[in-house]
Amino acid sequence: MEAPPPLTGLKVIELHAIGPVPFAGMVLRQLGASVTRVSPPNDPGLGVAMRPEYDLLNVDKDARLIDLKDSSGREQLLALLTAADVLIEGFRPGVLERLGLDPAELLQRCPRLVIGRFSGWGSAGPLAARAGHDINYLAIAGVLHAIGSREEPVVPLNLIADFGGGAMHLLLGVLAKLVARSINGAGGIAETSILAGTVGLTPMFYGLIAGGLWNLRRANNLLDGALPFYRVYRCADERFVALGALEPKFYAALLEVLELAGELDHQRQYDPSSWTETTARIAARIAERTRDDWAERAATSDCCLSPVHDFAEAARHPHNLANGLFRDQPFAQPGTTISFPQ
């Protein structure tokens, strides 16, 4: 008999937000918690950019429309919190207090409640009250500067600051507080921000900088596209493959797959004087065949060559399906389904 998800029975209240907070609620829901999303009566959702039936971050949540600016609305929320385990919110600092929902007072009323507080910039400093989005937090965290070509940074998807940094930091704090509650019986506040979560992803790079193994120029380091064996190449069909052959044995296997073992010396892998020629030779060879041809040739080799898939291709890839990473979700429109991450 399959065991229930680990958070089965846990009750979460999620106050309306976009991006990282509903993502955190989605993850808690996937782990078995029941999640009630409290939105204002004129729920803006994601505006015209997204129809509600495609708002995948809020699938399987219980939606409640409550006006927290009204005293009766606050009482409705407080009634929900008396039976809840977790409250997560993503307002700017001080907004919850101005609504009459000071976390310290909530904990007096609901001492086992875990409150996940989440903002963009954090609760201190000159930017605390300012608006921002993923790209802004990346910029201040030093991350945006490191991504792109030598000429200029590029805009990555908001997977880094919003989700990989911020939301996961929030989840970590909430789950840590739940573990502490299981020990001492008391709830508490877990507070973080998108900026804090983003900076929290960067210690390895500061260590590399301190050790003289990373410099501040883009596309001039081990993991930023400078090395010929760790970068993306264009194929004959204008699609791409990604190479990640960092270790010597994987690089040697890559040269075999590319049929370049007789032309390029694998022992010079980390010789910077060879990189210009190596990059040009690998680029020319990969441009001779299609992306899927290279993927097939690399399928049984530890050469760390992968086809660069778009979202739709990723949702159909047999390995992703074999690991249960995607599922089909039917929607209100008849005959419409979409594959999306579990």
C-alpha cells in the first residue's frame, strides 16, 4: 500500500500573491497539504495574461474570496487560521500589520501557527518598500551580471530569483519551523525574501572568486560558456545541443562521439591556449548534423551531450515521462489538455 504524501493533514492558508508564493503553496499541496488561497473579492489573478483555468500554480487549491481590508473579512481569515498549520504571505513589509494581522498577535491567538513571511527586498534597508521583479533582484544580487555574453548580460527566465531562490527559501523556512514545532510544540515566523534567497544561491561562486578560480568577466569562467566543452552549439537544423563534459573521462568520450579524438588532444582539455581552436573545431563538427542526430549518437555514451529541448519537447521526453515529471491536466475548454510538471 502506497504511503500518503508526507504533509497529508497539514492545512495551509495562502494569501493572494503572484509567482513565488503560489508556487510555494503548490509545492506544499503536492506534498499532501490542503491549501486554501485567500484572494480579494476582485481577484486580479494574473490579469489578462492568464486565464484562470491555465493558472497551474493554483491547481487543486480551495479558493476563498475575502476582503482583508474589512473587519468581517479579517474575522473570516482568523477563523480559518484557528484550524490552520501554516500561513504564507508575500506582501511588502508592514502590509500585514496595517491590515490588523500583526504576526505577533496572530501567534498569541494561534500559538502553533507557522507564518511564512515573504517579500521582494527584505524588511530592512532602503529598497524594502520598493517594487521589484525577478530581473531586479538578480541585478542587485550580482547574479544578472554573471549571465550572458561578454558584451552584455541576458535576461534569464524568472526561475532563479523568484522560484529557485525565493520560493525555495520560503519553503525551507516554513518546513524548518514545522520540524521545530514537532519538537517544542510552538509555531513561529519564518521570514525571507526573493533577494535573500537569490544571494543564498551564490556562496560557491564567492568561494571560487576567493580561490582565484573565477573572475568577474562574463563568459570567461568554468560554468559560464567560456570553455569549449561546457557550452551550447548550433546544429545543422538551427537547433542546439548542450555540452557539459567537465571531467577528463567525459571529455574523452565526447571527442569519440564527435569523431574528433584524432584531431583534438583530450589531455589539453584545460589548456586555455587550446580553447579557441577547440571551440571552432567542435562548432564546425556539430554544425554538420542535426540536433536529434547528435542526441542519438550520444544516447549510450557518458559524453554529457544533450539536445536543447523547448518546453513542449521536455513534456514529451521519454525519460521525463518515465520519472513521472509531467502529467496531463484537462481544462474547462472541451478537448484541451496540457502537460505540466508534477
